[in-house]
Amino acid sequence: MTERADILVIGGGVMGTSIAYHLSRQKAGRVLLLERRAICSGTTGHSGAIIRQHYSNDFTIRMAKESLHIFQHFDELVGGDCGFITTGMIVVTNEQGAEALHANVTLQQEHGVNTQLLNGSEVSQAAPGYKGEGVALACYEPDAGVADPMATTYSFAHRARDYGAIIREGVTVTHILQQHDNVAGVRTVDGDILAPIVVLAANGWSVPLAQTAGITLPIIPTRHPMLSLRRPHDFGGRHGLHAIGLDITRQIYLRPDLGGVTLIGSTEDVLVASDPDHYSQGLSEEEIANFSRRAADSIPALARAVPRGGWAGIYDDTPDYHPILDRLEPYTGLYCAAGFSGHGFKLSPLIGQWMARLILTASKPADMQPFAFDRFASGKEIRPRYPSGVLG
């Protein structure tokens, strides 16, 4: 007998589990999430999981602010432990980026974000360990922090199950089934599952699935490495956490982790596509040396740090580095939450709410409107102030 569901969610990362949680919480019927490997085994598991409000558009600032509130009160509002820790965040730039930083901070303050501009001489006082020399302008956001991507995703999955959702791991979806202009379900390696609603929340893997329905998503999978450094013990010990750093000049971010570790990633845009199933998941010697050097230029103590390996994850980049959150025309019942371009984790609590609302009521909040699928064809791409898509 062919299996049936009311809603199928494809992808067991933080976005898919958040959507499944919000749908099941609102009694959306038989919600079935399909994950081809294991929960949080894909791109979410590689996430730096930085939670910040530092964005350059009013709607993304509001999104980040609301999502931060949920991370701060996760057990109360969702249930479970997301591992959120407040660390604060310093953003530094040279003269070239000073105008954009000033404008962005002004906009953030207008929307109630707790952030303040600093000059170079004030950097080390706000964020001990960071170098202020050569900094033309900086800002400090004390409420920013980091979360645990595995714990967060499992919490969403657990709560979705509590509300009746079914989560199946090890199920590979190969095709979207259609009947005229309606979605009919999916084909998996184990057989068909029928459903009138299908949600693509599978990062770059959403692209080939959409293609089976004749839809081309403007999403390119790109490789993004991250280096793990064991800080010298006299810089915070095993339990100390420095502030998150966004170094616009050196095009890196510095993410504190437990156990005396700092993770270093790049904010540079990557223009070369990678195969998400066959790419180099480790770091080259050149990447290790490059990240180590740039990290030490930002936090001098890291010149004495020890590389402890690292990994590379996959971003799902759109042309404007913002996601597609919409129904995919011409089909009734086919939805997309993909193309996050490195922004997905920090916004996942709110986007799960939004997607559930869109699916169940066919309505969007005002701040969801800019993420329409047709914006690329209609010349309404999102324009951030920063040249880096990762920064938003």
C-alpha cells in the first residue's frame, strides 16, 4: 500500500526540523520529514552557528532580532537546549568599509539593536584580545552569541515528534511527483509517498529535486572551509570565551568554542560551484596557513595557537545571497526554504514559523515578501550594503 502524508518536509537540518516543528505544533495533520542520512548530518552540522543581529537591511535586522530572542529563551519558547551562550561580537573594518559599517550600525540602532560604534583604540576594551591597530571603525554588539547546531536541530526534531510529526532518517528522495499543476508527493529509493504538500528544505540538494518538477532554482552549492585552532592556554584557558569577531578587512570571522577552541572561517564570496556530494571536506595546508595568519592579525594571541584540523561545509548561494522562501509556481503545494547562503542557522526559529504560516494560511508577513522566488526574474533582488554576501 502506498504511504500517504499531509505534508512532506525534505531535509533534516535545522531548517527542515524547525519547519516540521512549527507545522506539527499547529496541528497541520500528518507531517512527515525525510532525511537521506541522519538528523543534522549535512550542512547544519558544519555550521558556525553564530547568532547576531548585524545585518544591512531593515527586514533582516528584524528577523535576526526576533530569532536571537528565541535562542536566548529556547527552552521556554521551543523546549530543549540549543546551547546558546552570549559572547558579544566585535566588527572591525578599515577606512574602505567604514562608511558602510557606520550606516549599518545606525540602521540597527533605529530598530532597537543594542550595538555601539567604536574607534580603533576602544576595540580591545570592548573585546579583550582583539587588535585595534589599523581599525578605522568598529562596532560592538553585546547580545550576540553562539549556539550548538546539533543540539538545536535535535531539539526541533524532538519537539516536532512531541507534537506528532514523523521523522525518518536514511530515506533518499529522488523525484517530486506531480499531477497536472498539483504536487502529488515524492519518489524515494524505497517507493512513493503521496502528499499534497512538499517542502524543499535540503540546502543545495533542493536544486536537483526541483529540477524533477521542471523548476530551476538559482542556487549554487559552494565550499566554505573552517579552521579549528586550540588557543594558547593563557588566553582564556579551556573555559574562557572571547567575543565573536567579524573582521571585514581581513575577510574572516572568529567564532569562540568550548574547550579553548576558536573556529576561523572566511567571509569571502565563493564564485566556483562544488558538487555537494563530492568535494574536499578537509583543509589544505595553504588554507590552514592562510587562516592562521589572518586570525593572528586579528587576535595576536592566536599566533601561538595550534591547528586542530577543520572542515569544509556547503553553502547554498543565490545570486543575492538571500534565501527563497516561497511557493514554487506553477505548482500548488510545492514550497521552498533554501538558498540561505550561510545565513540559515541564525534565522531558523523565525523562518520555521513563517513557512508554517505560508503553507497553512497562504499568507506571508511583510518581512517575508522580499524572499519571493520571482524576485530574480523581476529585478527585485535584495541589495545589502556589504560587498560580502556572507555578511548580509
